Amino acid sequence: MELVSHNLTEGVYTATDDYVHAIEVRGAGRLLFVAGTMGLDPARKPGPAWKSNSI
């Protein structure tokens, strides 16, 4: 089994050393687990409305 971290770098805050935005699990098939955090911009500020936080 192979674990592949996916950390977006554009339009979202950077991940800390103990966190990834998503992790892909490769083996007999492929699974992608996505973190359920709210949408924050690079400055870690939420958007002005609910819809902009639920991308």
C-alpha cells in the first residue's frame, strides 16, 4: 500500500507538519480521503459567506 499526500498550495492555507489536505491510498484500488476542514484563504481567514466556505 502506498500513501500519497496532497496539499494544495494555491488559494488555501498551507498545511502544518501534522496535517495534509488529502491523502490518497494506492493498492489494489485507489482511495482518496479529503480533510473536512472549512475553506480558508492563505491568510487562514474564512470567506464572507457560507457558500465560499464549502468548496
